[in-house]
Amino acid sequence: MKDKDDCGKRVPSGLYGRPKISSGTAQALLMHSWQLPSSYREVYILCEIQRLSVPEVAATLGRDVAAIKAMLDEARDLMREVTQKSKDLPFPREPVIKK
């Protein structure tokens, strides 16, 4: 994953290597994320909406990478359940993304 722009300046990894999600999808995901337990919601928002890498989230929250990976997997499973019940988002398929 690229961590510097073309001028050699450090940039957040979420800006490179991962496609952006559309603003409508981000809003819907954010709305549904409130149904998650707070610790899972925090990890989900940082990884899936803010597009931070797992190591960045681990450093931000002061937890180890393995714990964040496990929480993110569980949060994704919970979000699939939430969104399948509401039928508002295209799950279990991949969310609509912009490149």
C-alpha cells in the first residue's frame, strides 16, 4: 500500500490502495452502524467508512492488530445481518464503490 504521494509527502493510507465508497453508501452504512455494539461500530467506521488500514486503527485505538482484525470480521458479519434485514444496501454482494 502506498503511503506517500507523488511529491514524497506522507498521506493517510486510506487515500491510496482502497477504492472510495460513494457518499450515499457511506451514509447508509453509517446509519446502520449505530445498531452495532460501540466497540465494533468504532472499528467498522474507521476501517470501512474512514478507510484506515487495520494497523492504523490498531495504533489509534491502542489495541493489537489481531484484535482489530477479529473485531472487524465480527462487525462485518453483524452489518450484513443488519443490512439484510433492512434491504437498504446491496448485501451480501459487495457495496457500490467508486474508483
